[in-house]
Amino acid sequence: MENNKLKSTPKDVFLHLFNILIFYLSIIGFIMLYVQYINVWWPDKLNFYFTNIANIVRIATSIFVIGVPVYLLTSWMLSKDLKANPEKRELSLRKWLIYFTLFISAITIIVDLVIFVYNFLSGELTGRFFFKILVVLVVAAAVFGYYLWELKRKDFKSKIPKLLATLMAVMVIASVVIGIFLIGTPVDQRNRRFDDTRVQALQNLQSQILNYWMQKQSLPEKLNQLEDSISGFVVPTDPDTKNGYEYKIITPLSFELCATFKTSGQDFPPTIKVESMTQPYGSLQQNWDHQAQLTCFTRTIDPELYKPIINNAGNPNIKPAPIAR
């Protein structure tokens, strides 16, 4: 049992638990971040979706950039408290958390090596997979080594914690710089998200126009004719300028939809080889390639493929009479 001097206070519980949970969160963010960097640097030709990767990078960067400074701050507070009260090094809570962290990191190393050997023996060890395994292995080994040292150390004047804190701060800055180099600046990402929204709006308008033609055998004169209070459809507008999208009838079966984009559909970071990618932005957008300008998309309805809706003995657009009750 702990004596009175070693009893955990609410402050001890808060600092130790908060510190270790933030540490776990930072490690997860770091691994997620560099796994996605590897996906960009060594893209999978059959399974590469830049938008999804960029979303994960933003999430992981946010976790890592915020988590590391908070972890360093709470570590400094704990270190200051331990220097003032060396007996707290024997707190059961502290030792339980350290040993639990050692356990998790050791299991991670073993599982990581098992996966590596299995894929090596299966002949499926690609460069992309190897570097992902390496990232997890290095991180887990570094965590295990540090907390093993922390468990055994007696010298409170050691400069190692300060050196590690400096190294982590440099890693945060370097990770952000690498992210900008690989997937673009925050402005680039914002413009891409705007353009994704524009493409989705044009896809929705195209579907509504097609449905209108199938119902009425004619194209709408204006986009506002597509609005329906029952289905709740409202004609979308540009997410940035709030201007309406351009629409023009070319022939009775052809129409044109236009939008002004901020980026090009081929604006990839220099590390990505576009020619090797089949659907870099996803299969739904392969028919919506655009430039960083006003871009128009011409669509022609095939009556054989999209057959009109027929009611009442083959007469189109005649609703059946209501059933008498």
C-alpha cells in the first residue's frame, strides 16, 4: 500500500491520465499522417483517391499539431512536479500507465513484424507497404525505448527530455511543410473542396434535368423549373460566389451546364504522376474534368437508354385517374 506521501491527488490523476491520452492521440495522428504521405509519394494505381487522402491528412495534421504541444506542456508540468516531489516517481498510477504504454508498444512491434514477415513470405512486399511497416515500427520502438528509460532514470538534470521536446517540435513543423509540399497549401485545399462541391451540384442538376425530360419529353427552359416543393429539391448555387450555374439548351436532346472552377482537374502535386492514375479524384468525377476557369459540360440524352415514363395505354405524361372509393 502507498503511504500518505505517495497517495495520488486529483491533480496527479488528471495530469498523468491527460498526458498519456494526449500522447496516444499524438502518436495515432503521426502514424496516420505519414501513412497518407506514403500513399501520395508511392500512389497505388488501382486505389488512389486524392480527395480522400487530403481529408485524412487534414484530420491527422490537426491531431498531431495540437496534440504534441499539449503533450509537451503537460510533460513539463509533470517533470516540474516530480523534481519538487521525487517520491511521486513511485506513484502506482504513474507506474501503471508507463507499464501499460510499454505493453501496447511491445505488442505493436510484434504485430508489425508478424505482418512484415507474412507479406514477405507471400511475395507481396511492395515499397509502399514496407515504408508503412517501417513507420509503425520506428514509432513503436521509439515509444518503448523512451518510456523504458523514463521508468528507470534517476537523473532529473538530464538534457534528454529537452532534446526530445525540441525534436518533436521540429517534427511538427517538418510534417506541416511536407504536407504542403505533397498535397498543397490550405488555400489549395479549400479551393479543391469548393470545386468538389461544384461538381456534385452539377451532377445533381444533370440528374434532375434527365428526370424532367423523362417525365415531360422536353428539357426545362430554366433551371428553376426543376424545383419541387414535395421532393424538396432546390436549385443549387455556387458555394463561394452564390451565383447560379449556367444552363443552356443546345438541341431538344442536348444541354450544357457550366461552372467557374478555382482549380484544374489535373492540378496535382509534383510528386504524383497523373498519367499513372486511372481515377485520381474518384470514379464519380471522371466525366467532370475541368480547368481553373469557366468550364462547360455538354450532355446529350439517349432516348433508347433513358426511356420516357409512359402512363395510361402508352400515352406519356398522363397520370392515371384516381381510384374511386
